[in-house]
Amino acid sequence: MTAIIDYHAGNIASIQNMLAKIGVKATITNIIPDIRQATRIILPGVGSFDFGMKKLRELNLVDVLNERVLVDKIPCLGICLGAQLMCNRSEEGVLEGLGWIRAEVRKFPTQINGTRYAVPHMGWDVVRQVKQSKLMDGINENPRFYFVHSYYITCHEPGDALLKNEYGVTFDSAFERDNIVGVQFHPEKSHKFGKALLKNFIEQY
């Protein structure tokens, strides 16, 4: 069973709908027994870092997520804010993240060397793959994904980075370490590329 974690941070029904298009029935839940039975977890999210961590703690989800992901090693995919929460900390807030990936979340600069950048980084962008991964199997033709974010991820371990993008600065738009995968973009809004990525996560992890 694939569990989409509901911690009141974003439109998670769209992820469930995209999974349904590839024949996967996913459960939206924040019930601990459901999460303990899951064979895969998706941690979505839209909004601020501290809000997301507070909600995970208020719903008593941190311990069970640590148990399933770090101890039981079941595959977990973080999407947008969900990927950021997997990191150590964020410049957006003061709370510690889950710390599953050695990474920081930083705010995009609005100006670099006289060039102005609109923040958030929003819209379609081509990603650059920097290591082999099952997540990207069969996604070959200039893969494009849909982004909406004001903060970006920088991995401390170069080997964790999977995809990179540039928007004034170079950032890690996806990471992967063992059973833990995070993507900054929204696969549920990324049409055929997002559908293929989610299909790979379900079928190959």
C-alpha cells in the first residue's frame, strides 16, 4: 500500500489522482497504523518549512516516519516542501528538519551580479541528471518538470544529488540516498514526465 502523508500542507489529492492514472491506488492518511502497513510513503507538501514540521509533530508523525524510513527502509518520496523537510534545516524557519539527508534549504537571491531574478522560481524547467537512478529510467528527452519554490536544496554529500537546475544559483532539484528520494518540483503537475517518474518510484523501489 502506498501512503500519501496528510499533514495539512498542500493539495495532496492531485498526487493521488496522478497515481490513479498509472493504476495505483494510494491512501491519503495521517493514521499511524496505516503508515506502519505502508510499503511506500509519499511525503508531499506546499507552504513554509516551520509550518510543515509543526504539523508533523502535532500529528505525532515524526517517530513513525523515522521508524518506517530509517529503520524499516521502505521507499519514501518527498515532493516540494516534503523534500525540504527531509533536510537538516532551512533558512525559511528555525525548526530542525527530519535530517534524513545531509542538506540545507536556502533562499533564492533576487539579484546576482546585477541580474535580477523573480522569486519564486516558477514554471517549467529542464532538469540535468548527474547520476544514474531508477527514478529516471526511460525519461530521456529533455525531461521538464513544473517548479514553484522560493527556497532551494543544497546537498552536503555530492553523491546524494540526482538532478540539478540553475536559477541564479545551481541547486539540487532531486536527491536520492538508498530508499530516500526527494524532488523539488511537482511531478503531479508535470504531465508525462511526472507520470513516468511516479511510475518508476512505484514500480522500481
